[in-house]
Amino acid sequence: MNVLSIQSSVAYGHVGNSAATFPLQRLGITVWPVNTVHFSNHTGYGAWRGPVLPADQIADVIEGIAERGVLGTCDAVLSGYLGDESIGRVVLDAVARVRAANPAATYCCDPVIGDAGRGVFVRPGIPEFFRDHAVPAAEVVTPNQFELDFLARGTVATLADALAAADRVRATGPRVVLVTSLAREDAPEGVVEMLAVSGDGAWLVETPLLPVSVNGAGDAVSALFLAHLSRETDPGVALSKVASSIFAVLELTAERGAREIQLVAAQEQIAHPPDRFPARRVGR
């Protein structure tokens, strides 16, 4: 499997391509990373260096890949943090070119907009671009709960709310919606959940809430879900593998008191997901 991954990159730590590439490679997937920004570290530190790459330079890198004559072997496009709305147009052009060369290719869009703790943290125009253009063009989308609220034009408080919101997003185009961090009012205490919704049903998985606050886990989740969904006929099985792997990564991160997710140290749990957290079907 070959994946064209268009998102941010950092030299130190793991977010964007720096969080997605290694897990995909450990699963035996070839990644063609194209960076939308190249920062020294993620912005959660409050200070960073490095450029937001201009859209024409990103397009030039993709053109160079196309000139190798390999777009027909690309099985999926994965996109995440953009840096600027103009970069989104480059992403959708790349998706169109890949689909023209390989109609079976999948587009997985991680609509990076913001989160509950920080609100919107991207440039103006990017949230609307995701909602109105990128998400409708994707087969798979992986918002967190804050982003789901924006995409579905509502507020999720309960499981029923989340299911309805995911269906509203699916109605715009995607066949599968993965809510990467669900914190609903009617959930058990001390857990964090992920919810996958497709035309075949909905699946919920819960893991213990760990004392850790890191960036990049959502980027890794999106990559892992794309990988496992490409191999499993049951989205619930894919969801279970993702939850088991990412929990192992976060568990080790918490044990070490680290600020960066411990992808390399937990790589065996990524390559061979432990069977720890089965997903269960939930009603609509």
C-alpha cells in the first residue's frame, strides 16, 4: 500500500507527518510525505521556528512525484494540518490527480481545526474550507469532538448527539466518520472514547483516561485508522486495533512523564496491536 500524506512536519517531536509516517511504515505501508509546514517543534510549546510552505512549493513537490509516473500506484491520500487555506486547494488537486490515475484510491481527511481546550487554532478560512470542500471530497474523515461540532453545525453532548452529528457529516460525502476523542455527558467516568460511523453501523470503543496531555496523538490515530480500515471489512475491528495501539503509546508516554508521544518506544504495539479494547456496536 502506498499513501501520499500531505500535512505538517516538525523536526523535534511527533505531529502531522512526523506522527503519521512512522506508524504507517511499521504497518508495512510506504509513505510519500509532503510537508505543509516544517517547524522546529509543535506549536503547543508556545514558541517555534520554521516556515509555512507556500502552496506553489507544495504543488511543485507533488508535481515531481507525478513526474515519476507513480500516481497510479497510490492507494490513499491522507491530509491533516494545512497552514493556509490555499494549501487546501493543492490537496484537493492532488486527490483528483490520484483518483484519475487510480479510481480505487481513498482520501482520508483529518480536518485539523482546533480542540476543546484551545478552540480554533488555524488561520481564517481553513475551518470553512474543510467543512465545505475537503470533507465532502473525502471517503474517510477523522475529526475530534470539537471539529465534529463545527462540521455538523451543532453541539455534541450525548452519544445520540454524536451519532446524529456523524450522520450529518456523512450526508455531505464521506462514507466513514471517526470521532477521535469523544467526551460525552452520558459516558462512564474516567474513560475517553472513539466512535466510528459508517453506512453499515456505528461502533464505540472506550479506554481509560490517562494523566497525559500531548500533541500528535490524533494525527497518529488518523493514520492508523486509514491503515487498518484498508485491511479490515469490519470498521469495528479497525477501530479496536487503533484504540489498542494508541492507548499503548499513551500509556508509555504517561509512564515516562514525556511531553512527546512515545511512538518509537511503543512501536511493537503499533505493528502488532494488542487485543485490549474491543469496539462494540451502538444504535443510531
